[in-house]
Amino acid sequence: MKQLIVEMEEYAKENNIPIMQKDGIAFLMKYIKNNEIKNVLEIGSAIGYSAILMASSGADVKVTTIERDEVNYLECIKNVKKCNFESKVNVVFQDALEVNLAEGTQYDLIFIDAAKGQYQKFFEKFQYFLASNGVIITDNLKFHGYVGKSEEIESKNLKQLVKKIENYIEFLKNNEEFETKFYDVGDGISVSKKVSHEN
Ligand code: SAH
Ligand code: MG
């Protein structure tokens, strides 16, 4: 397992795959342990690095992870097999925005780590599959330090992308159905918890 993780880190580096930073994944694993998370949905598997590490956080943790890129998907499947996690990690080869989850499916944790420009769409689509005490965690909210500085960026594409992340942060802050905390960990992480309306 340890060897596989090191190999995945090397592969990611060589192939420019943006896997989670070390403190970011450590934060997620700790969160899973401390909150007795059992069912995880991940948007954006890449090569399975975060999916495998999340699944390894507890004996009964199960991860469903969605990936639209075929090369990454195949690499992910290969890695899941290598650590014998076929029963713990279910890899779905599809665009997350086109996935149809069975009605009533519920996750304790939904981890958004795919196309940065679509974060709000992912959030709006998958929020209905959150268990009552569940959370939505989002990665890369600092986007390498660009977030908050979109006006200074010259490249049009980059500027647009960073603006979308800035808008997503505003969307989270203004979303009254969820209470969101932001953490300066890894590339910036948010944890959004559904507000309960018991009274
Ligand atoms: N969570 C991984 C890293 C994911 S990188 C880890 O930390 O190990 C982001 C991945 O999301 C890429 O592989 C990309 O192909 C995928 N992706 C981007 N948009 C997507 C979409 N709409 N549906 C499914 N996968 C998507
Ligand atoms: Mg990420």
C-alpha cells in the first residue's frame, strides 16, 4: 500500500496530474475518521490517489468516484486493483454532470475535486444525495494563490477560471441551506454542512 501511494505520487508528478496535496489529503482522512464517515462520493478520481486514501481511512469506508477522462479512469482502475480495494472503491467512467444516481442514494461525504469551472453545478446537483448529517468538501479554493486576485490576471482563460472559483466561494458564503467553513489547508478546502431546520 505504502509503495503504491509513493508510485502514484511519482506518476502524478511526471504526468502533471493535480492530486491532493499531502496536508489536504491528511485533513480529509482525519475528517473521515473523526466523523465516522462511511459512504463517500468523489467527483474527479484522476488516478485514484485520494479515493484510495479515503477508503483506507476506516474498515467500513466505501468510496464511489467519478472520472470522465479515459486515461485517468483506466489508471485509477489499475491502482484500485493493485491494493485489492475493488470492494471499497467503485470507479464510474462518466461525466459527473451526466451521472444518474439511484433515487435515495445517500452519502456522508461528497468530495468535489473536478473541473474548477463547474463547482457550483456539481454542488447543486449532488447536494440532494447528502445524508442528513453529511458534508460537501471542496478542494482547490485557493487555486495556487490566484483566488482573490482575478483582476490582476492577464491570461483570459485563467482569469475566467479563477473568477468562477471566486463566484463559487461567494455562492457558498451566501447559501443559507449550508454552513461553510474555509480551511487554509493544501490548496484551500471548504467544508459545507447542511443547516438543520428542526424548529
Ligand atoms: N481527486 C484526485 C484528483 C482529481 S484531478 C486526487 O486528489 O487524487 C481532477 C479530475 O477530475 C481529472 O482527472 C479530470 O479528468 C476529472 N474531471 C473534471 N471534470 C469532470 C467531470 N465533469 N466529471 C468527471 N470527472 C471530471
Ligand atoms: Mg484538487
